[in-house]
Amino acid sequence: VLEQQAASGHRLGDELLNQRLVQPRDLVRAIASQLGFEYVDLEDTHIDLTLAQKLPSTLARRLQAVPIGMDDGQIVVAMANPADVVAVDDLQVVLRHEIHPVMAEAGQITDLISRSGEGDQQVAQALSEATVKVVGEAELLQAATDAENASFEDAPIVRYVELLLSKAVRERASDV
């Protein structure tokens, strides 16, 4: 393995993964232990999605980091590289809070970032469509007539509730 790693120029961990001698989870756990960081398996950890959404997804993707909870007054942030002090400083500035970096698989972080922001634009659009401004009585009467003629499934509030419920199911929410 070491000869192949030297010939390919890959890092040892990448070569072990390429040859399927270790699982990504085991490799990241070993690296975290070696670097002195706590390892977090995001599939087995309760994630505070409200907190995760406080970090803009573009920054979360760039830093490969996502807030996952609170511990002892600090925001716990899962990071692919918690040893990146510049990223840690950036996170503290953006989140306006002291953070506790922990290590997680990059793939799990990317999935969580996608999940935490997924559907937010659709929900916002459905909510804005459900909000009706009525300037005069004539518009109110016209809106009532249109609502009677529209099918129930096409109503913006119905779409909003469906999006909200489907997002709750995807995020495995215990209550809505």
C-alpha cells in the first residue's frame, strides 16, 4: 500500500480509501483522534437544524462546516478540517459566538448542508403566494371568486403546508 501511495502521490488515507481497505468513517475517526479532536457521526447525532441554518450555505460549503448544537455555552460545529484556525475564526465571527469544532466526514457535512437548506426557497415562495394583499372590497370579492373556482390542491396555503410537512419528514422531525 505504501509503495502504491508513493507512486500515486496520494495521501495515505486517500489511497486506503481508494483500495477500500478502510471505511471513510473509520479513517476520519482515526484522523480526529490523531489530531486531538472529537469525532461526530452526523448520521447518529441529533442536529439542531435551526442552528445549522444560521450559517449561510455558501459559507458552510466553502468551509465544509455546519453548526449542529450547543454544548457548555458554545456552538458545536462539525467540520471536515477542525484544525483550520482561519475557518474557526471565520465561523466565530459569522456566528457571533464561541465555537467548539468537532470532526465529521466531509460527505456527511455536505449532505447536512443540502438538507438544512433544501426546500427553504420553495417554502418561502409558497408562503409569499399564500399572503394576499387586499386593497379594496372589489379585489376581496374577486379573490373570493377566484378561490372558489381554483382547485383545493392548487391553493398556495395547501402547497405551503405540503412543503412544510415533506421537509419535516426529510429532516426526521419529531414534531411539527
